[in-house]
Amino acid sequence: MPAPNDEKPDRQGSGKDRRDFLKGAAAAALGVGGVAAGGLLGGQQAQASPQQTGLPPIGAEIPCSCLAINTPLQIRTALVSVDFRGGIKVRVDVNPDDPVNSVRLRVVGHRVTAELPGGDSAEQGGGTITIEQNDVDVDAKSLLKLTQKFPPRYEQVMVLSFTMTIDQPDDLLRRAGIRSRKAYEPLVLTTKEPGMLVGQLTQFPPRGDLYQLQNPIDLVLPDDPDTTIASIQKFPVKVGGL
């Protein structure tokens, strides 16, 4: 019959085995972490998350200011230059085509306004122009993508459909050869095709960075989409995070 303390060495051996096992597991975990880190640096064995690339987190809503000075607006034969001021807000969505290096941006608020030049007399105001997004941005086509890692550079493409409302447009419309259907009736136009603004950034949200219009924006009456009433050839807008 074995003595009561005959099993003691075995228990000590079991504890040592457990310690050796835990050390091995820790070493293995470190090895996996090293592979992951190497993958982030080398881009072969693992992928960085959007946050690691400096992209905004999914679900974030980001408001920005907008300032477009000396924007040329052509209304039939009349050409005016106006200053748009306002803002835009976007919500960050996953880009399924490239979820690591880019995100989609859903426009959830866009409104800028401008004062029209004065009318025929000093007392007569020239009216106002208001640009607002057409509707909820269901199919988000706007994009923010990482184009360079070190130092980081981004390209933001904003695809915008909007309504333009010109209040008190009588003097301008007379010069353009357009008669309002009713006195003081606002002229409401909508984009024939979306406009595309592109900015090259070193950070996001931008800090007063300049975005350029990539295509002329034609504006039409909602009930006559084939006849262009107005157009915006340039829209040099500075955008800054709030």
C-alpha cells in the first residue's frame, strides 16, 4: 500500500506541465500577433481595418461647411456670379467593393444659399438661390478612399443630386428671356444628371480643402426634363469639418 505522500511528486509534475502548456500557448499567441502585425505592414497576410487607415468609422455622421465663391450660374442667356454658403452632412457606410481602403458616404443633409445680384434699382433685391438635396440618398454613390498610406492621402468623390430654387427671380428671368408663370413665383429646377465634386485630401474631415466640379450640371424643370434652363459650369467649393 503506497504511502499517503507518494502522489505528491506527480501533482507537482502536473502543475509544471500546466505552466509549460500556458507558456507555450502564450508564445503561440505572440507568434500569431507577430504574423498579423507583419501582414498589416506587408499587406499580404492580413488586412487593416478602416480605422487603421485613417478612414472614419462606419455609422458616423460628419457635418461640413461649404463655401463656393464666384460660382458662375448660366440661366438661358443671362450669366451671373454668386457666392454659395452652407453645409453638407454625410453618414459613413461600408463600401462592399473595397471595405478596407474606402468607405461610402451617404448624403443626409445638403443646403447652400446665395444672394443674386441686385435688380434694376438700388431698392430692388436680386433674390436668393437655394440648393438642397433632392431626396434621401438611398443609393450612396459618394466615396472616400485611401490613395496613399505614407503620408496618408485621400480622394473624396461627392455625387450630388439637388433642387435649385430661385426666389424673386423676376429681374434675372427677364434678362434671360424667361417669363414667370405667376408674379413672384419661385423658379424651381432640378439636376438633369448628378454633379460630381472631387477633392484631394490629406485628412478627413477636410479642413477648407478645395473641391472641383468634374462635369457641368444642367438644371431642368421637373415637368420638362429635356429642356435645360440653367447650368453650372464650375463649382469651386471649399469644404471644412465642423
